[in-house]
Amino acid sequence: MSDPQKLSNLDRAAIIYKMLGDNLSVSLFRHLSQAQLNKLRRHAETLAKVPFDLKRKVLEEYYFQLMSEKIRAVSDGDQKVLFDFLKPMSSDQIKYLLEPESELVKALVLSQLSIEVQVDVIKNMEEDERARVLMQMNDIDKIPYEGIINIENDIREKARLVPHKAHFNKGGSKQIADILSKLEPDFEEQFVSHVQNEDPELARDLAKYYIPFDSFDKLPVDVVREALKSVELNDLALALKGMSEEFVTYILGNLPQKTQIMLEDEMKDVEGPQPRRKVESARRKLIQAVKQLAAEGKFDIEDFLDTDMVE
């Protein structure tokens, strides 16, 4: 197998298939039926070592054949810019879109984007894959023009299924804080302590959203008083169960005298062991009231709960 003139059309197609790989070839030969594609795949597997010069001649022949047919992408009378649908997409969306694609397809698509997006996507790849994609960028000009058109159409269709930013939650420290506020206090304390040791940056971010109940005495007095007014006295009495005498005194000191007397009566009613879930539920109501005040711009949580202080 050294003379291109003696090759059958199946031989030529199989050589192209072997050179481009399965993913790209399936897109290139999309006009074939599944049975024909399977036949082509099996024939490609039977090819042993195809001389480099022969592969080059077959690919050049195919390329020039396509160019002679003057295949052009035209839209509304103007020349169409391939992959233009990618421009409004974020780097995260591009990463998601390209995840299942071959290195050659990734290289082709990325080469159409700005250098900033290219770098942002590539730096998140594993080192081996990153190297392979960069190497493939040097071989993009070897992809037949029809192959590029087919890939563009394929990626365009897949891009329609990529979620918009509004359709998915990226998580982050706020979401972690919201989850923590609904879990057991013991776990909250363990997790926060762990984060402070293992990831100080995350700990600082959590400080913007995370409000431990025992930190109420660090909040602005007017915020504490407004939050206390928003909950029922029986909930407040339950929330104070198990807290230090100093903390209870602080809370009482931020209530009107009449309300203090009423709260003390409520606290007598809940003396003795109480279900943990009821106590935690009562504390969450107070925490939620404080978060609502922060959301309304009454104060900045981070300013009052930040542990990184300068004397």
C-alpha cells in the first residue's frame, strides 16, 4: 500500500478515519449510515503501518477536492464567522461543552476564542491533556474543511444544551454557610475549626455569611435588639438553653424591662432538659432574622465577625 492511485475509495476513507480518530471521523462522515460507518471503522482497524507520505497524499487529495468544490459558509450574503456562537459563552460553559470532546476538537474550538478564554480553559485541564491539546493546535490546518464545518455544526447543536449561568448554582462560601446554619451546632463548630486550619481563605469568606449563635454579642446592639423583637418569647427562651450566664445576661440587657420579665417567666417554663431540635430550631430563627437585616443593608456581617483584627 504505497501507490495512492491503487487505493480504493474505502482505503482512502479508512486512512483518513485512522488519521483523524473516531470522534472527529464520525462527525466528518456523518452522511454515512451506521452500517457503513461500522464497515469503515473495521477496515481502518485492519490497516497496519501506512507510510507517512501516503497518508499525506491522501489527506491533501481529499482537501483539494473539497476546496475545488468551493464549500463556503455563507449567512445572509455575508461570509459567516465559524464558531461565532461561542463568543457570548463564559469560560465555565466552554469547559463544560468541550469536556467530552477529543483533544483535536478542543484545540480547534479553543483556537477560535480569545487568548484569555483559551488560557482560562486550558489551565484547568490535567497537565497531560493540556500538553496534548496544545500540540494538536499545531495540526488544526490538517483538518479537512468539510470536517471543520461538520465539527462547527456539531458543537453548535451541543452548545444549545449547555446551561446558562442562571440555570446552575456555583456553590461557594454563602451556600456552605446556609447549609451549616441548618446542621447540628457541634458539626458547625468542628467544620469551622477545620476550615480555619486547612483553608484560611475559605474561613474568611465564610465570615461574610456565617453567623454562629454564640457570636450575637459581637453584633451591633441595634441589630441584636431588632432581631430579638422579630421572634416569639418562647423561641427566645428555648434559644438561650445551654448558653453561658454571661450570654443570657447580654441578651436580657438588650430587651425592654417589661419584656425581660416576660422572658424570665418563659425561661422558667422551659427549665429542665428540652429536645435539641427545638432549641436548634429556635436559634435558627434568630440567626435568620439577623441575616435578613444584613441582606437589607443594615450592617455588614464580616465587619463584626471577622477574627483578623489589628489592635
